[in-house]
Amino acid sequence: FIVNQGGTSLVDSQYLLKKIYFPRLILPLSKVLVGLVDFGISVILLIILMIFLGGMPSFLILLFPVFLLLAVLTGLSIAIWLSALTIRYRDLQHIIPYLINFSIWLTPVFYPSTLVPESYHFILYLNPMAGIIAGFRWCLLGDLIPSINYLWGILPVIFIFISGIYYFIKIEREIVDII
């Protein structure tokens, strides 16, 4: 949700951008807040369902906000880049949903990471969402503790976030002229 909606937030709000000045970064950030509310409702319903079915969450649920923060940072990093790029390359907004759908298959969402051969685990470790999903499963379901190697996935997120902010600030003054 964050990547899809945040990536097109500037193009979707172009009428607002032309009328009044405000920090443009607010638009992708607002999509993060909407996504957090949606995600929060889903997690609350999941916990209620777990309790109803007899599976009480363990104390590990206290670590859930750490993985949530990493997920938000990952989504926001990509959304900032995409929002800045969709201003110049409008067709990108039509490609974003396909990229998201494709990336789901590169991340162990519908399958456990144990199905990936050991020789390809380095790809999983560089995928930030693989570690975050493993962390969510660990916190909520008591799955295996995520490997320390998943910390390598934080490096691309930090790079994408810093470079995205830099690029966004660089083109922020031109946004109204391009739209």
C-alpha cells in the first residue's frame, strides 16, 4: 500500500501542488500514515482471531514495533523515490503495481524461506522485506528466529532512503513546473 499509493502521491495531488506551497514530502508521508492505520486494523483483527482460535501471542509481540518500523522505512524509501520519478516519467505509475506483484514472489511471503536453496540465501538476506516478514512471523507466530544475516537487508534501505530524500529535495522546486 505504501509503495503503490506513496509512489503516485505527487501525481495524484497535482491540483493541490499547483495551488499552495507546502513541503512536498508530506504527500508520501501521508500515505504512510494511511497504510499504518490499515495495517494496524489488520494486525488487531489477526490477534483477536489468534486469541479466539486458542493461540495466544507470546512476549515476542513486544518486538513487533521494531519490524513494523523497518517495514515502514522500507516502504517509505521506495515511495519517496517513486513519487519523485513519476513526476518526470508518468508511465511509471502504471508499472508500480506490476513491480509490487513481482516483488512478492521474490520475497518469502507465500512460502517459507527454507524452500530457497542455501546457495541463494544471500539474495534473501539482501531483500529487506524477507527479514521483516521473517521477523513478523517470529513475533506473531513463534516461527524460527530470523537469521542475523537479514541485517544485511537494512543497508539497501538506508541507501535508498538517503538517496531518495536527496533526490526528492533536489527536484522539489521543479515539481510544480513539471506537473
